[in-house]
Amino acid sequence: MTKLSYRLSILLAATSLLGTAHAQSTATDPLFTAAPESLQPQQVRSLQQRLSDWPQLAYYREQNARLPAPRKGEARVVFYGDSITEGWGPTGSESFFPGKGYLNRGISGQTTAQMLLRFRQDVIALHPAVVVILAGTNDIAGNTGPASQAMIEDNLHSMVELAQAHGIKVVLSSVLPVSAYPWRPGLQPAASVRALNAALKGYAEQQRLVYLDYHAALGNADGGLDKALAEDGVHPTPAGYAKMAPLAEAAVAAALAH
């Protein structure tokens, strides 16, 4: 193996472990399956960028810079999460709560550790009245390495505490039901998801947060999602988001009234 091939192999392995690629596409992304020596210079630069900006602070940086301050009387709401949040659609699109003016700050594949690192930039600095946090499934999937339930809880608690310190009301969402991850064959996450959600619900009650229970509304007998709600068992279809939307809107209203 040449020195270049060796370095590229290390780069590929490290990037895969960091999990900054879209969670669902990790196994099929040509950047991860191609022989190192076959990669083009722009592909190498892309991998280097993923490593150099692990929390993906650059992802929304320009959008944040263009965002005006909230208008007087405006109750700005930020939806904060991973691919399931990003999948609502871009801010201002017809699929993302049309007419509400909510902000989408989801990034596919992210774990709570990455989200915690970008929380100040992508939530606090936007001066929202409410943040809707949905995270944890990628931690259970091991996207950035093994993560215990305690580690996930610690990261989510830290996000909540940061929000509270800045006068931002929190909607804490349950992890969506999932019985299998396409990119993690053999992993059976349903029990881990239920255990994490039970802990999050208890924490929300303790902290007097609004708890948004997607799991109870969407789960099937196996603790997962039916194909009609999530074709791959993880990422909601339009029908899945249609069931989630009124639950999210009710939770936001409850937080604003709290």
C-alpha cells in the first residue's frame, strides 16, 4: 500500500467512525465504499472537511448570519435535531409548518454530542422563544461510536440547561420508535429507545418541560414504525410527518403558554 493509500484509508476509517455522513447512506456512500486510491481530489477534500468540522458548525452558519433578529412580539421557534428534524423540509418550505415561521436546524446523521457543540450557534444565538429538541436515535445506532444511555441523557440535559439559562422554553421530544437500523444490521434498538424515552419523560416532568411523545403515537407492536410511516423504519414518510405535525404544534403551543 502506498503512503497516499494508507493516509486515505485512515481518513476513511476515521470519517466513518465519526458518522458525519448521513446516517442512512453511510453504507452506500461511494466515499465510503471506493478504494482510497480511486478517490478524486474533491472527494478527499470533502472527507477532510467532515473531519475538520465534526459538529458541522458550517452547515447553517451562512443562514444564521442572514437571519434577522426576531420582530417585536414574535415567538421564534427552532426545531433542533438530526435527519428526522431536517426531513421536515427547509425553513419556509411548504412542507415545514407553512405560515408558522419556524426555523429548521436539523442535520442528518448527528448525535447528541455533535448537537451539544453547535447548540449555542444554532439555537441560542437565534434568540428563539422555544426550542424543540429531538435527538438520541443516532447515538443508539452508534453513529459516532458507542454511547451509553447516561451519555445521551447528559448531552440532552446540557442542552436543556443551556436553553433555560438563556430564557428559552424547551420541548423535549421522545425518540421515534425504531426496531432496526438499515445501516446497523443486527442491532435491535427498540428496548433501548423505550428505556431512553422513559428517562426523558421523567426528566421533563422533573424540570417542568413540555414532553412531546412521538413514540406513543407512532409505534407498532414491535416497537418500530410501520412502512406507511417510515419506508426504511427510521425516517418518516409524508404520512409519518402528517401524524407528527399536530403533536409538535400542540407541544409548541403548550410551551409558549407555560
